[in-house]
Amino acid sequence: MNKKRLTWVDVTKGFLMILVVIGHYPGQLDFPLVKYIYWFHMPAFFILSGLFFKPVVEKSLMKISIQKRFMQLIVPYLFFLVSITLIRYGIEIGSGNKDLSWYVNDMWTLVVGGRFVRGAYGVFWFVTTLFFTYLFFLWMTKNFNRTKQLIILAIFYSIAHFESLFAMHVIGGSPSAAAQTIPMIWNIDVALMAVVYFSLGYYLKSFWMNVSHKWLIAGVFVSISAVLLDNYKVIDYHLSMKFLRYDHFVLDLIIPLSFTVVLVGIFQLIAAKSSLNWLQKIEKHSLTIMYLHIFTDILLNDYFTYGIIGFTAFGLFVPIVVSIIIQKFLPYGKLFLGGFSQKKTTADRAIT
């Protein structure tokens, strides 16, 4: 992929990261912005991740490929998990919490992760889900032809919707409470849904690399129609991958795809005329922003009063500063932020 193409990807991811921050704003808004953000922002991340997937056919390269993704995804996950937890526990001890059982229960929840960790860890599920999504798709593309891959994906998609149906309508209650009645470490079951979006990024790579005006217009039409239908109560669509809420077997593909087409198409047009460096810089620090924007609010909201603009500004600025400090002053800082790269051999290039 040439530099021009990479620019629009970085810009799109930077914008999506802003939406991630906005999506966790705890206050009330007159317009259901957060609901509509959830319709597509996580599927879009999985689609764009699939865009860069390269199959590994040789068995000898599998270990190298998995190790690389582990270092890029799970090492930062563990770094931020431990860092935030140490700060939290320091605050708890300072406030007089000496209940050993509280710490044991809290640590057990952190081990399980996924949808069971809330608050400062609210976004951690995405990274573990992405890692297992990668493993699932790596396994599929290595061992099965395209037809069998599609069959497996259809089965995964159906299982994911059956699980959602069971959680939302049989168990019932709030989506978060219902989802948490189904035990699963690291939200691995969400990868059954995520791998479908991931595959669409991979299979439709040529489409995503140059979204035509025709498809952009179609995406705008479908997206606006969906918002209007929802606004006028014709549909009541929700999507929350973390909490297994997949509302509609067909719309769970159509709506996220249409919004992603619009987003990608628009930023391809803009990136062709403007570099949008500020969005590229946000993308550069997106990992730290993702992990720290909620925790930033937890630490600051006792001292500052702000609305969604202030929440978003703090959620971007503070993590970016922390990211720069980690990279420049912390030993192995770049490694902790996912900056892992192997020495390339001819064979290695097949998996990068």
C-alpha cells in the first residue's frame, strides 16, 4: 500500500478514535449521538484491521506471526492493565480501603477481562477480541479454501446471534447485565462476530482501497435512511459488540457497512487534497488514547466541570502527552505501546 493510501487509513482511524472517546461520554445528550456511534465505530475498526491481514500459509511462519500480534496487542494490554491498576490501588489504599477480599475480587475480574471489567477498563475488551479475531482468521485462511471459509464465517455469525438472542431475550434485563451472565474470558466469544467484519475488510480489500462515488452515495442514502427510521421509531436498532447486543441478523451487516463506506469514502476524498495531519497524529497515539481516555476522566472529573467537548479534549490531549512521555522516557516505552517489529528476513516479509 502506497503512502497516499496509508494516509486515508490513518486519518479514518484517527477520526474513529475521536468517536471512541465521545462514545464513552457519561453525560446525557439531547441527540442520541452515542447510540449512532455504536452502530458502526467498532465494526469499522475490525474492517480496517482486516484490510491489512496477510495469510500465513507456511507452518514455520505461524509462530512468528502470532508472536508479532501478541507483542503488538497483548503486551500493551498488560502494560496498561497493570499501570492503571497500580494507580487505582494506590488511591484505594490512600482512601483507607484495606479490605483484602475487595482486592482479590477486583483482580479476579481483571483476569477474566472482557465485558466483566468496567470503569477505567471499559475499552480493554477490544484488544483481546481483536487478538483472537486475528487467530481465528489466521486459522481459517491457512486450513480452508474460500468457500469453506465463508461457510465457517456464516456459522460463526449465526452462533453469535444465537448467543445474543439468548442473552438479550431469554435472560433479559439490561444488555450489560444479561451479557455478564454468560461466562467468557477476554470476550473471546465476541470474536465470532468480529471475525465477520474483519473478513469483510480482507475479502473486499480492492473495494475499500478506492470507494467509488456510486458506493459512497449509496452508503450515505442507507445511513441517513437508517437514522431517520430510528428517529421516527420505525426501527429501534442497537449494536453493542462488547455486551453481545446484535439486534438484527441483516441490519448488523448493512448498517455498519454503510456507515463505514461513508466514512472511508469521505476521508479518501479529503485525504487526496489535504493531509489532515492532526488526525494522523491522533491515530499515532490511538493506543494510549484508547486505554487512558476513560481513566483520564475518572481522575479529573472531581476537579473540573466539563461537557462533551471538555471530556473529548481531555480524553485526547492527556493520553497523547502520556504517550509521548512513555515513548521518550520509559525504558522499552515503544514496546509497551505496541511498537514491536522483528528483523525481517525474506520469509518474514510474508507476514508483515
